[in-house]
Amino acid sequence: MIEHDRIFIGGEWRRPSTRDMLEVVSPASEEVVGRVPLSGPADIAAAVAAARRAFDEGPWPRLDVEERRAVLKRAGALLEAQADQLDALVTSENGTLLRNHPGHTERAFRYLAEVDVPAPEDRRAVSGARAQIVHEPAGVVAAIVPWNGPLWLAALKVIPALLAGCTVVLKPAPETPLDSYPLAQAFADAGLPPGALNVVTAHREVAQELVASRDVDVVSFTGSTAAGRRIGAICGEQIKRVFLELGGKSAAIILDDAEVETTVPAVLAGGMLMHNGQSCVAWSRVLVPASRHDEVVDAIRDHLRSVRIGDPSDATTDLGPLVSSRQRGRVEGYVALAQQEGAKVACGGNRPKGLDRGWYVEPTLLIDATNSMRSSREEIFGPVASVIPYHDVDDAVRIANDSDYGLSGAVFTVDAARGRQVADRVRTGSISVNQAGSDLAFPFGGYKASGLGRQNGPEGLLEYLEIKTIGLPTADGGAQRTGQYGSGHATSDPPGQRGAQAHREC
């Protein structure tokens, strides 16, 4: 069992202000696998103050970007050297399949640490006015990560924020705090200045102190839409920059020409079997032509019968446990609700036999479902999918778009050009044709209640940069006056008063 008694603030491991401890329980065995201290409001304030000092007075934001990049690469190399241990650690925390972890965090460092920071741009307007456009670090970042991909998602926030020159307070989820300790130590050993990264373990209620702090400039949150709304409201009140990667209820549209033999395994891998169904991008609504409904349902049911449920550290396991007893109860509650609404369970719906310990639930396929059911509209976050029939492509697009969410999606067809045409019509942040299509080089984020902003790619780095315009003297050394709102058109003073009020506000 792993035990820690300190938190990471200002470049050192400190004892927190409280004596409360948090137990980390294995979803597979229900045994305690770790203990960490819980931070109180005083610890949150101390972490923010350390990040604030590091940003306002420390060297990190003022270093050349290549110097910052070198520190990130060193930290990435240190983490890569312990990749096997870290993968096993995450599996022990959240029950995700060990076989799916290798290489994730290393790829994050290799790609995101190499993203180009926009260089200063000299720009001349048609009026003759000159300015330099620069990108500056946005300030202190509160990075709040969920439990379904804790180390991976922490890396996706911390790396671009630090590369931009920001300083960070990282708050891991209460279910999965253990992996944040080697992450913090790797950055410290890599030479990150004190206060540039701070890690506090806290319950969600205490974490609100972090979001509400006036010394935090940016909040980057991945989690539920309900929590995202609360965070967005606080940030809106303060006019504070906020990036929200929230929930989804994504649709996989199977067109009438799709090959069932290849489509069904892909739909399940990107849906109810992804991270044990605990993924915001999972395709949890399967839209099928009414004429092929029974054929597709039979194929899905046959495939699910062969799914192996069990120990997530076993390489032969296809589906592991849910993260907690509470999460399993939530999933079982939605399955019961779906049946009350008129849907039927075509496969699964129970706790698997022979697994008396661990928070397991069978992969569950719902049929006779409509898009108006709560089970079709609300994020279940478990291995559950609803099959919804449609009449034609227009009907499929309508159903896919009839959602409060817009995070992911897919179209399956033998005609890639036709699939692209359908994908263009779906209102979602990411959608793929015949595959998952995600990569660190591609911006990721959602429409509607699925969030604000983007992560990954060059676009993700921009979330942590402010844009500044610096007006420059014209060639003759004088100041070029512009029209109201910076229109770039010179204004004219009344006759005889040219330049008399050059200092006035526009």
C-alpha cells in the first residue's frame, strides 16, 4: 500500500493544515491501496499564493520558451523511465485496463512539449499604423482533473500551461490522487522552479476555494457537466478565463451500407467498452437504420457475449470494474430507469457472476429506446448503450443533433465520401468516419453542454496564452492615430485643430 503524508506546494513537500486522510480503494478488489492527506482551505490558499509568486516574481514566465521546453522534456523522460509502475498505479486507482495505458503519458510529453509557441508578429494596417502582436502567459492556472484518466489528463493540462509560461495548481480527483505524486516529483527533479507547479489533494467542496480564488487567472476543468456549470458560473462572475471539457452523449451513426462484421466491434470499442464505459467521448447512442435494426442488435449481442469481464491488470480482460460503488449504483439506476421508460435490456444489465468483489457490471445493451428517454439523453458513464432506429439519413442527423451535448461521434459506412457528408451535418466537437480518429495533434473539445475551449494541438496551447497588441511608432517616429475600436482608419480633427487633442481617449 502507498502512503503519503504531505502535499506539494512551493517546490517542497509540506504537511497539510489538516490531519484528515483520504483512502484510495481498488475498484477491482475493494481493498485500500493508498492513503494521502486531505488539504484544507488554508492549503489551497498557500498553493495559489505559491503559484502567484512564481508567476509574478519567479523566473518561469520570463525564461525563453526553449528553456521551458527543456525542463518539460526532462520531466517527461523521468516519467517514461517509470512508465510500467505508473500504468499499474493508475489501474489500481481507477480500474481501467492496464493493457490500454502503455505510452499514453510519454506521447503527451513528446508531442505537447514540442508545440510551437506563437512568435511575435509585426503587423501594418492599411492606414499605415504599426503594431506587434505578442502572446503572453495567461497567469496562474487551476488544473482540475477527473478520475477516469488521471495522469493522462493531468499531463494534457500541465504541459501546455507550463510551456506557455503559466504556473499551475493541480487538483487530482479524490478517487485517484496517487499518480499526482510521481508527476510532481518528476517536475521538481527536472528543475522546475518552486511554485511553478503545486499539487493539492482535496475533496470537491474544498476545491471550490481554488476556483473562486481571485489570484487564479485560468481554470481548466475536465469532469461532469453539472460541476462544469458551477465552475463556469464562478468564473463568469469574476470574468475569469475558463476551459471546460465536460460530458457527452455521443452518437455512432451506422449507415445502411455499413458492414456489420467490422462496424460492430469498432462501435463497441469506441463506446461501452472504452475505459469500462467511463469515457466522456463514448458512443452511447447507436443509431441504426430501421430496416437493419435486428441484424445490428443481434451482432452486438453476439459480440458482447464474448467480452471477458474481470481483473483490469490481466491482459486478456476486455472490461474492468467501475471506479466506485457509487458509480455502479448510478449505472444500475439508469438501467432500471430505462426499463421503466419502456426500453428493454437485450444483453447484460446485471452484476457478473463469479465476481463477488469489485464494482463490476455487465455490458448492457438497451433496445426499444427512443431519443426522448432520460437514458438516451443523460450521461450514464458506464458500459451501457442504447440502440435507436432511424428512417433515413436526415432522421439520423436529426436524432444525433437532438442532444444537450456535442462532444464526439462517428459515422460508419463503406462510402467514406458519403460518411464525410453526414459528419459535416452533426453538431459536435469531434466526429470520425469508420474509426475513433483522436490524436494529440487534433484539437479536442465540445459544442453545447459539452464544454468550452479546446485541448491538444496548437489550439490547446492558445488556451493558456493572452494576446497583446503593442502599438509602434510609424516610420517618421510619430504616433499613428486610429479610429474608434481600432478600425485602422485615420480620424480627422476639425479644421485648425489637427492634433490638438491627440491625447484624448478614443
